[in-house]
Amino acid sequence: MKYFKSLLPFIAGWALLLVTDSFAVISLYNGLLQLALFGVVVGIPIWMTGRMSYVDIGWPLGLIVIGGLTWVLSDGQSWRVALVSVAYIFVGSRMGFGALKLWSMGRLKQEFPRYEYQKQRWVAAGKTNVPLAMQVDALWQGLANASFLAMPAFIIASNSSEHIHILEVVGVLVWGSAFAMESIADFQKLAFLQTMKKAGERNRVCNVGLWKHTRHPNYFAEWMVWNGLIIAAVPSFLNLYGAESLITWLLLGIGLLFASWKMYSTLVFDTGAEPSEYYSVQKRPDYKTYQQTTNMFFPGPNKTLDKP
């Protein structure tokens, strides 16, 4: 059971969508397509190679599936359907094509460090059957696409109101600002690495631009991208009151909050900041100082080290 415990919240989330009057059909199609996608793009390659890195292809492609199904099957106000569908397709395409580029360059022939770190944690937790643990980990990410990560899209696209709510405007602004921040952070790090390469320097700490204020501006921005979608989904969620049973409606609201929390925990603990820093401390001599002076996740002012 210790191998499969992590799947339970996502199975419950998918089941919740399947019993709703509003989302049963689209959620059935989405769940089946996500499982098929992850089986072919992630599960089989993991089994053949023993590497988890193929998740980085499957997960964003799954977001494109959510966006496509939302566009085709949702019957809410047309501009809402188009807006949220494009948001999912755009983000999924950006990450997915980046991962496919790494695959074409042969970068997936070696396991990404964050997944090596994950394997170490499994063994420490007594999950010695690593091949099984890899398949379960891939499956929960597919089920996440089938459940909580699809909720904002389906809920927003179900709203047929012509009225634009202020929270929808706020959500779109948060989404756009966060996406811009993530892109700027990626550009700044790439420029820093190119500068260090030209200077013949290696294993330097990137602490320029946004990286001065948080050690992981890209992860923080990715979390805020999802928070923007969730904020924009609130008016549509409220609009569902009366269309679903009270318990179902309340559970959908909890599901939106869980999506934010799970994305945060994933980006900080599971495959994000924590595993990244485990290797950065080993590779970069100045990284411990960087940890002491710069916030890990939330942007903020630098801290001054006390002089001995």
C-alpha cells in the first residue's frame, strides 16, 4: 500500500469530477486520454530505460489535452472557453516542446537530477522496488492532470454568464504577470550561463535579476500561473452553486485549493527546489552563502550575513 498511497487523492479528485452533472463527460474523456498518454509517452519509456525524465514530456502534453478538450466539449461563454483553453495549450506547448527539444538533443539519455533525488528518497522510505515506484509516480502525475489540474479549466469554461467578474480580471493579470516572470527568469539564467561559459567559469551561482530575490523565481512564477487560473475560476465556481449538490459543490471548491497546495508542494519539495538544491550545494561552492542570503521560494529582500 505504501507504493500506491500517493494515488488516492488524485483518484478521489477524478471520481469527484465523474459524479458531477457538469463535468462527467469531459472528465471521462480527459481521464482516459491522460492515462493513455502517460502510458505511451511516460510509462513504456520508463519501463524500457529505467529513467523518469519522460514525465517532463508527458505532463505538459497532458495540459494540451486538457486545453483541447475544454475548447471542444465545454458549453460556457465562448470567450471564457477560448481564453482558458488557450492558456492551457500555450503553457503546455511551451514546456512540452522544450522537453521534446531536450529529447531530440539526447538529453533524456541521462536521468535528470531531480528524479535521481526522488529515487534516493524512495529507498530511504523503504520503497526498494524502484521500477514500481517510478511507474506509480508517473501515474499520479497523469491522474493529477485528470483531476485537480483540470478543475480550473473545466469550471471556468462551464460559466455561461456574459458578465466579467473582477476576480476573472485579477486572475488573468496574475496569470500573465507570472508567465512573464517565469520567462524572464529563464532568460536571465540562460544569459548568465552563456556569460559564464564565455568567461571560462563553471559552477557559479546565478544571482542576477530575479534570482537575487528568490533562489527559484521560475518555480515561484509557475505556482503563481496556477494561482491565477484558480483565482479566475472562483466566480465560475460560485456560479455552479445550485447546479450541483451542496457537498459536490463544496468538494469542488476544496479541489481548487488542493490544486494550488499540490502545485506548491511539488515545486518546493517533490521535483522542484529541494532536489535542485541538494545537487547545487555539492556542485557550487558559493551556494550555501546564497541559501543564507536569499529566500528559497517567495521573493523578498536579501539577508545580510552576520560578520564573525
